[in-house]
Amino acid sequence: MKGLVTALAPILAAAVASSAGAAPTPAQPEFTVVPGQAIVGSFSGFGGQMNQHVYADISGPPPDLPGLETKLLALQPQFVRVFFNTTEWTFADRLASFVRTVQLAQRTGAQIDITWQGSTFPFAAANMGRFADVLADLLQNRGVDSLWVTLFNEPNSTQLTLPQYEQVYRLLDSALRTHGVRDRVHFMGGDLVGTESPRGQTQTDWFTYMANHMSDLLDAWSVHVYWNFWEPDKIERRLDTEVRAIFAAIPADLRRPVYVTEFGVRGLPTIEGEQNFQPGVWLDGTPMTRTTEAAFQQAWFMIRSAALGFSGLSEWDLDAGKYDNGTQDYSAVGPGISGWPLRPAYNLLRLLTLTTQPRGGDIVEVASAADADPAKLLAAYVSPANDITVLGLDTDGGRLGTASNDPIPYSVGGLPANKLFPLLVWNADGKGALSDVGFLDSGPTGMVQLSVPMNGVFALTDAGLPPLR
């Protein structure tokens, strides 16, 4: 306990000073929330991929599956992606596991995206009716309210042509209408990677085709983003310079909301000459998923995505299981054989999901003062009940050679006056934990001041929160 109090001391001091009026108040805040200026309407929120085979023989299945379910339910992911692999039709236990996974996602309250993982074009074209049977069963018999559906994972990394891609969607559209469930299914197109396809097609080609030929089908588009921990500037390049620039060039009436349905941080592929499975390791050989450094960069990515106008995010991935015969472990919850340990990314994601409930509010503008530190990154969420949450961090905390435990001051205005705002901080202790620091009073000017360690992430909110356990 003494160590935690010591770690939180700078934050607690700032909270007390702000509430008591003891600290000097700047004339103008460094950042100002503009609640009436929405960047994203009906924000779908933060979440991740659930492994559809976690209950199947290929994954063990692992021990204490109820323990995993408890942890995922407590996480309250808002947007969950689940693969449908064609081997589900070969192995009955895999199909049963897929259904059980989707039902778990439904129990969390998340919006659910089912992604046809991949196949040849002829197989997909011949089996969309069969896939529609699976989707209709979920909706009509398994307690699932509604679904997003995406066809083909990273199709622009395959030989699939754009007309073939469109054709498969139209086949599924027709089959779902036959079942009478098309009105409960939203189509998402894309899942695009940033590289040129084997056929020489660029991301621009794919977005342009979806806009011009599939706007009657698609309700949203999606992309995937991965980066090496030593190259975090790819976050800005991929999100803004590439995807948002392409989006802005498409006529407004043809644009669709853009989601990130996979993202993650990669580490060193080898250590002392030994090859490691993905996502690799940190500089000292620690698996990336166990590091606060990876979770911090994920926070950077998610907050920046929200501020840029992306409509929802699904990190790769939430729980450890076997998708196929390969080996990887990006999971926020570690393997069942180890007791489903909660990794730093789990606590980080929980900070975001707990403070942006209920789903469906707006991401709004946060205006920066002329002298604001450009390394500081903030985003604001206004819930359907008009609760305000401000998320923030200092991007220097995610760069090699710059991170430290020095407290970073923030001043945030544009908040309701004379209101108490709970302050939650991730990684205040340097170990990736989530801390409920206390309350800050916005005072008569609607402004608060706080300090957070450089490698910490904060959420300032006036929403009601469950107790942290």
C-alpha cells in the first residue's frame, strides 16, 4: 500500500490543490472541451476481438472458463469482433464454441461484428446461403439482438478482385433477406491493410470502389493498423495521413463511418537469436503483451483515433486461445493455464470502457490553447445523458528515451461549473494498474487542473462509475 500511495502522491496533491483552490488558477486552460461540436456521432466505443475457439478442443479447452467470462463481462467492451472460420463447418466443437463466444459478447452488451475470416472466392460465393443460416440462427434462436457482418479479413492482401468482393456481399444480402433478418444486420466493408494488394490495388482503390459501387450495401468501412514499438509515429501516419486523407477525398454523400477492427503493437521478433511468436518482445525480452509500454501505445492509438473521428475500435485481441494451428498471443487476458492473468492492456481498456458508458454518445472537439504542449493528446466523450469524459495522455510517454515518472500538468476547461469529477488513472503505479484517485471540483469557471505521470493515462468524468475491484 505504501508504494501505491507514493506513486499516487503527485496526482493526489494536484487533486487536493484543485479542489481546495490552493493552486494558482491559470487565466485560460490549456485545453477546452467544446460539447456542442461533435466529431463522431453515435460513437460505438472501445473493445476487442474475442477468440471464437476458446471453448473448442483446439484451445484445450483451457481451465476455468467461467473465470474468463467474469473478467470479460467486467471489462464491458463496447465493440466486439468475432471470426467465423470455415472450419466451423468441419468441427462441431468449433461451431459450438463460435456460438458460445457470440453469446458471451452479447452478454457484455457490446455491438458485435462477425467477420467471415476468409476463403477462396468460389467457396464464399457457393456458401453465403449457408453463412446466412448461421447468422439467422444467432438472431432468431441464440438471443443475439443485432449484428455487424464483415466479409473477408484483410481482402486487399489477397487475389480477390473488387467485383468479386461486391458479388459476395450481394449474395449474403439476398440470403439474409430470405431469412427475414436483413434489417438486423449492418454490413461493414474493408478490414483493409495499408499495403498495396497483390493485384496492384491501393487502399484508395478499395475505398473508392466501396463508395461508388457498394454504398447501397455498406453501413461502415474498416481498417487494420499494426506498428513496431520503436516506430509509434506510424500511428499518426496511418490514421491521419493515409486513411483520413482518403476518406476526405471521397464525396461526402458517399462516405461511411470508419472503424478500426484490428490494431496492435509489435515487438522484437528475435531475442538472443531465438525466434519469438507474435507480437514479439520488449527490449529486455519481456513479451510485449506483459508490458505497460505496449498498453500505453495502444492508449495513444485509441485516443488519437477517437479525436480523428473513427467510429469504433476493436483491439487485437481480448482473450488467449487458438485461432488455428499457428501461435500468437496479443491478448489482454493471458492464457487460462496461467489463471487468465489480467495484463496492462486489460486495465487500460477498462479505463476507457468504464468512462464512456453508455455507448452511443458523441466524441466532441477539444480545443488547444496556442501555447498548448503538442505532445499532450486529449479526446472528450459526451454520453447520451450529457455526462462528459475527458481522456488524455502525453505521447512522450510512449517514445523510447523520453518516458519518465515526472508528473505532467493538465488544465481542462469547458466543463460544467461547480461539479465534482472523479479522476481515474491508468499506470500511476508504473505497473499497469487502474487507480481511482478521487474527485476534482470544476469550480465556478468549469475548469480543473491535474497532474499525471508521463507514462500514465487519465480519464476525468462526471459519469457514475462502478467501484473498481
